[in-house]
Amino acid sequence: MLDISIIRCLSDNYSYLIRDKKTNLVGVIDPSEFDPVDLEISKTYKKLDFILNTHHHHDHVGGNIDLKKKYNSKIICSSYEEEKIPGSDIKKSDGDKFSLGKTDFKVIHIPGHTLGHIAFYSEKASIIFTGDTLFSLGCGRIFEGTFEQMFKSLEKIKSLSKNTMIYCGHEYTNSNGKFCISIDKDNAKLKNRIEDVKKKKEKKLPTLPVTLGEELETNIFLRCDDEKIKNNLEMNNGSKLEVFTKLRNLKDQF
């Protein structure tokens, strides 16, 4: 079992401090910057064994070097981006495994946002760290990859168990919800989520984690075969990839 602490970084980033309860091994996912992560470690475990990076963007690796120096941590990253990851030690490819004590993770290659982007998935713990690929009520911008790559990456995540808890890289849920409801106007479950997000925002609480099941019901980027969404886009005969491409382009302009 894992303890998971959400650490706010920069303006809207999330890093995640994780600890395997049985072995007391500690890791951090995507440390955007040193200070807030170090502060949380000093309050809790006083150690950091591993740093896990989903992709090479600076707002996900900015704390790597200083944390590694202070705690003598090992940095685990995508083998497809190892030259771009500061301080990389352990390189993982699609399907590779990694164990944090008694908690096993599988690496899933999910290109689109970047070409080498990976997710860390634990079936046993029912969690996935999706970086900037799948967001709560959204998905990442396509910078290095293609629309087809991002679509296929989201399809990989969709295939996981519905009770999987999603931990993503940014607090974008409020703005993502506004876009979703502009397309998916009659979705009652989406309306309920938006209200819940509003309440959490007022209390300055994270809107994460969220289950994959909730995302499948409310995140329009995961529902490209929904007839109402296709009708609202005037794309009744469009393929799922064509609908996704349209949605991603609209979101970029939203």
C-alpha cells in the first residue's frame, strides 16, 4: 500500500510524494521545483529514494538535480527521453516494470504531448500517474507528437480498470470543465462534477485524484464515439480520431 501526498508547485503543477508503507521507500513524481518538495519531505519522511519523471519538460523535472544532490536519489525516466532528463539514472521503456518496495509499477509509453512521455501505473494499487497526457476533464497539448499518437495514448489509459485513480500533472480541472460542458451540454454527470470542482476550488482543495470511471463518463476527450458529442460537432460520420482532432483543436482556441 502507498501513502500519497499532493504537493503544489509553481502556479498550477502537482508533484506527488509516495511512500511504500511496508518498506518505507519514498519517491516523488515530477518534482517541478526543489523547495516545496523538500519542505514536504522535511515534514514527513526525511528521505527520498527515487525521483520519477513522466517527461522532460522543465515544469516536471526542475527539482531533479537539487533533490538528487541532497537525498542521493535515483532518477527513473523514459528511455526515449533520457538525454533530456536532468540526472537520469534508470531508463524505462514501454512495458518495463519498477518496484517501490512492495508496490509494483508498469511503465506505459504514451506519446503525444512529448514523443517519449510515459505513465507509471500500478495495477495492485489502482493508481496511474499520467503527467501531461490525461488530465482531469482534459488531455495535454500536442507539442512533439501527432494527434493520432495522443489519441492512441488515451486509448491505452481507457483500457485500464475503471477504479484506477488518476493523478495528473496540473490543476486544470476547472477550465477543462468549462470546455467540456460547451460541447457536452446535456451531460448530467459532467454538470455534477463541475459543481464539485467549484466547491473544491472555493475551499482551495485539489480536484485530484479522480477515477478513470468518472473520466470515462465526463471527459469528452475519452468519449469521441459519443453520438451526442459527434452531433454537437456536426461530425456524425466522423471517426473517433477525427472527432478527437477536432476537439483538441477547439480546446487550443478555447
